[in-house]
Amino acid sequence: MFARLCLLSVLSMGAFVAPAVSKDNTGPANGQVGGWQIRVDPRLGNGCFASQHYADGTGLRLGIVPDRLSLYLILGNPAVADFMEGTSLRVDYQGGPLAHLSLRNADTALAELAECQQEMQAVGGGNSAFVRPASDPFSR
């Protein structure tokens, strides 16, 4: 129950995942192909991304972080509480398993994530400049 409350708290504070898989219309539109929106995210170094939204509320975003030359995948769904109660996540591709990921201790990690986000909000966490909270062990 605590994990669900933390999750709702994090999502309501505008954590990264929520805006990332929401209707991505904040960045400049570059096009649309096969139901996918192609856009640019100025918050990630003008990296391009493709997003798709499904009838059940699931959002999928595939993007590029240009300064790291890396790809990312973000998956969002209104049933994230169900996700946190699971013990693993299996990703299939073309009918076969691509990855089988453990969700062990995900509820504990989520609680820590909520605490971190609260600290960031207290120091202006919605701003573009990153400020580490005093309690961050890596800020010393």
C-alpha cells in the first residue's frame, strides 16, 4: 500500500516518465509515421523521439540522447501499481523473449524515488538547472 501511495505521489509531482509518455506535443513536431509521432525534446539536448499511445492508456517512447549517443525506451501505463506488485518483467519481440528483468525490490526503490523527488521539488526540482539536495551522499 505504501508503494502505491509513493507511486501516486511521484506521478502527481510530474516525474520524468509521466511527461515523457504523455501526449508528446511540447517539442517541435517533425512528423508522423504509421501512428507514431516524431518529435524533438529540447530537455534532452534536442534528441529526437518517437511516441505511440494505445487505447488502454499505455504510452511508449523511443528516443535518442545525442550527447551520450544512446537510445532509451520509456513505457508508461496507468496500471503502474500492478507493475510494482510484480516480480519480473518479460519483454517479447516478434513472438520470442527479448529480455526477462527482475523487479525485486522495485517497491523499495520506488519509495526512495519518491523521497528523492520530494527533496528535488523542495529545491526547485522542476527547473532546468540540476541542484543536488544536501542529503545526497554524492554532493560532498
